[in-house]
Amino acid sequence: MKDLIYRKIIHDLKKRIFNNEFPSMRLPDERSLTAEYNVSRSSVKRALSSMAQEGIVFKKRGSGTFINPLYLKSQSSFNYEGSNIGITDSLKSNGKKQGIKVLDFSVIPATKSMKTDLFLNDGDFVYKIRRLRLLDEEPIMIETGYIPIKIAPELSKAIVEKSIFNYLEDAKGQQVTRSYMSIQVAPSSQEDQELLGLTANEPVGIMSGIFFMDDGTPFEISNMRIHYRHMNYSTFVSVD
């Protein structure tokens, strides 16, 4: 429960940062945030500490906590920070309307590699979910995922037309909190060009890997093919 509280604080503060609610670039002090969110001081401390580790904010002794301007400047429409929230929450919309078009929602037998990656048994099945992500009707990402049916047997087309991770958290009280992802750029395929509006000589960004639930259970194998203009990956490194 404590994990859920501090993550919700981080999620809300990120939204407020992108909505320019802190034009001075300074966040409210810990006491004010504790009262505002009606949580314990330790939850606020943990949230701010996590955000500082990610490079979103920095603490200036005696002055408070400030938003890192480089963090804001580096943002693209799609910003995956490795915090393992869903794609819906990783999209920086800037007032644009997010949309999802379901390209495929079907059930298939798990392949040999799926059994290995998702810890499945012979005879297990997975959902195959292919979706096109849009901002103001502009396609920006082709997303293909494979989720074991035994983990979420109640999934429906209506659910996958929205955020699956948010559904998992809101309806079942479970979270996807970790992932192992690889990132690369490759020549765009014919399908990339047709669905994302790319030309034959334009590349596509690719993120692929596995998402894990908070208890360590592999939840989804995912492959995301992203329009190169909308992809940015940032990390924060401490130098000793």
C-alpha cells in the first residue's frame, strides 16, 4: 500500500510539472505536499527522493526542491523513463487527445519462446494484442503485446482499448513495476510506413522486452515500433 501511495504522488507531480503548474520551477515544500496529498511525510520524502534519482528534480540545500530544466527540454511525445508505468502514462500529450485503435485482439497458443519468457506451461494460451497509438488522430506507435490468459482471464476488447496497466491497478489492485527493455533504431518496414506515415527511407524506433508485476511475475512480452520523431529515452547517471 505504501508503494502505491508514493507512486501515485510521483505520477501526479509529473502531470502537474507538464501542465506548467510550477512556473517558478520550485516544488512545494515537503510539509505542504504532505498536507495537500493527505499522506505521511515519509511517503512524500520517498516520492521526491525517487524523482531526484530519476533526474526529474534536484534538491538545493536551504532552498527547496526544483524541477530539472534539462528533464523538460529532453521530453518528446513519448517518454519512457524506465519507471514501468504503462504507455498511456508515458505519452506527453500537451493537450492532445490520446487514442488507441485495436488492430488485433485474439488468443493464440504460447510459442516456445513465450513459455520461457513468461514462465508458461505446455498448453497455455496468451492474448495477442496489437494496437495503434495516436495523438490527435496522428499515429505514433504500433504496439504488440502477449499476455498470459491465466493472469488476466477477464480481458476484453473494451479493456484493451484503454490502458491495460491502469485497469490492472484499478480493478485488481496489482501493479506492473519492472521491465527489461531493449532499445534500437531500424529501417522501417512496409507496415511501419503504412501505419505510421513514414517514408521508405525513414527509420523506426523499437522498444522490446518484458514487463513484470510487483510480485515478480512476468506479465507481458511487448514490442513497440515508434515514429522516430516521437521517441526519446533519457536516463540519469550519478558520477562519484
